[in-house]
Amino acid sequence: MNLTELPAEMLQHISAFLDSRSLATFGSVCRKCREVSEIETLWQGLCKKDFQVTSVKGWDLSYKHAYTKVLVNCNFLGLKRLALLPYGGLVNVSWGVGEIQVNGHTAIGRSDPEHPLICEPYFCIRWSHDLDRLQVFCAQSENSACEEAILIEDPQYPLMYCRGRRESHVRNKRGGKPLKPKYGQSDPRLRRGFNDHPGAFEDHDLSCGFNCPLLSLPALTSEYQQRSRISLGLYTGDYGSHGTEILYFMMSSSEPYHLEGLKIVGDPNVPAGYVSLHVSLDKPIILSGADQTTVYQLIEMDETRNEESYHELLCSNDNNPDLRQPFMVPHDCFERSNVAQNSCLARFRVYTVVWDTTFQKIDRDVGHDVVDSSACKFLGM
């Protein structure tokens, strides 16, 4: 029997196993195959499978056209890190009713990690039926149809930027001031942090507008999580005079039992895109409440602790030690958090990365403990 002699229902069932490119190729075989390949439920399934999009409400597009005209050209939905130095940012690119929303999530000006992040609209992307193409609108502009917003459709290195006049940009929540001129055109000293985004430092004639280069967050796997007692993902933390910043805890690619804290929201000391600290999961520490009376006491214990103590602790209780222990802020240490904690899940050796004035890594400041305490808040993924 020829394939085209099968009933349409059976052809539809077979086509449901095809990817988008194969389905389009199948539709070019003959008229019957084309009719099958254009069935909406097939493309609805592909939108959900490939992009987690379950509705085209407000788009005035079929699922097929939403997939082929919009989604394949905006293949960067989800949480992204903003390649702007030194402060960076967390950006959520989400599918909405009739538009793709590009919103920044920052904690600038906040000093308490428990406070929710500030959501700021940056751009929105819509489909123009008149122009038969995507249009990008600057959400910071008073003119909702700002024609200066540009989208570079690159699934790996997406980039949006606006060249509108500075006076046309509204006063936003970031200190009540408009986005700065040449926003994202960073000092060349900082290039190392986002060297993998080719558009982060390009000149897009941004004398009045701002730049929005995006990068994906490093991938997290269940294997990585099994190797860590600390939940991997996004955290907010109190950074003193810099306020609340965002870190991304992930497993090190070079040291299998080390966690790395990547700055998503940074500061001039440690910019976004740079690793701020390394956590040695193979060096657990247990302290009593009396051991945590002063900072000097903690430093002295760090200096006298030997490698055998880590090994003994790891080998205790069938290689699954209980690391829960008391936690207290030393009397001579400034307590940044207002939430009192008297215990922590675990404590490990941490190495804080030190950078010189040209942002070259020169040393690791050894001698502190990383604690699951109220000084940080887990955001998840």
C-alpha cells in the first residue's frame, strides 16, 4: 500500500511524531500530505513541545504561523542574564497575549533579600500583519510605537536595542531616572565577563538609547544537583552598600566537587558575569555555637583546621554526614539580615575570588564559611 493511500486520520497520527522541519517536508510531497501537514493540532503540539507555548490568544495567527513566523525567530524564551556591565540583570522573555514580553528583574536599591524583585518592562515583540514581520517596541519610550527598537534574531546571542531620543524615555523605577545613555556600552576592562556575547560591546549608535544583549543561564542537570547539598539555581544576597544582588549557584566545570557563584546582578567590585566565590563541597565544617562568638575566633579556627578534619567528617555516618548545626552571627560582625536564624543546613569552606583594578583574577581569599542562612534567599529556576 502506498503511504498516501492511508486514511487521513492515520497520516495525522504518524505526522504527530515528526519535528517541524520533517512535517514541512512531508507537506511538500502531495496535496493530501500538505492538507495533513497543516492540521492545527499538529502545530499546536509542536508549539507546546518545542517552546512550551500553549495559546496563541491575541496574536491573530494560527499555531503553524505562530511557530514558523514568530517562535523560530524568537527562540530565546525563558530566563536570561543581561550582558550589561558591571551591573547586569536577570531578564525573563515570556510569551504573552499578542506579544512577547521582555522584562528585567532587578533588586537595585533594595537592601533586604526577602523583598521581591522589581519587574521593569524593557521591550515587547509583536507580529505586524501589515508589514508581515516582527516589530519591537521599546517599553521605556513614551511613544508606544517606537520605531527605533531593533531586534537581532539570534537564538544563541539575541540582542535588542533602542536608538530613540533620551528625552523620550520615561522615568522608570531604577532610581526614578531614565536609562542612561549608551546603556550597556561598558568599559573595555570588563569585556572578559561577557566575552561570549559578540553584541555586548558593539557600538549600535546608542548615544541616546540603550542596549539589551541576552545570554542563557548555564544549564543545570539532575546529576549536578545530586552532587550538591545546596540547591542549585538563583539566589538573592545582601551585599552591604551595593544592596541586594543575584547569584547563580552551579557546579564547577573544572572541579567536580566545587560550587561556583556566578554574578547575575553585580557591582563594580565583582561585575555581572564573573564568578564571585567557589564553595568546596568536599570540605564540610561543623561548628558549635561557642565556636562562633567572634570573627577572630572563626578566622583562627580556619587557619588551624587541617585536611584530615574534612576527610574524617566526610567518612562519618556511612559517607552521609549530618551537617546541620547551630548558626549565629559573631558579636563583632555587622548583622545585615533582620531575620534571626539559629541553625543552618550545612557549612563548607569557601574561596572568595579577588580581582585587581584591571579585573584579572589574582588570588583567592581563603578563610570564610558559606552558610545556608538568612543572608540569602533561594529564588529557584
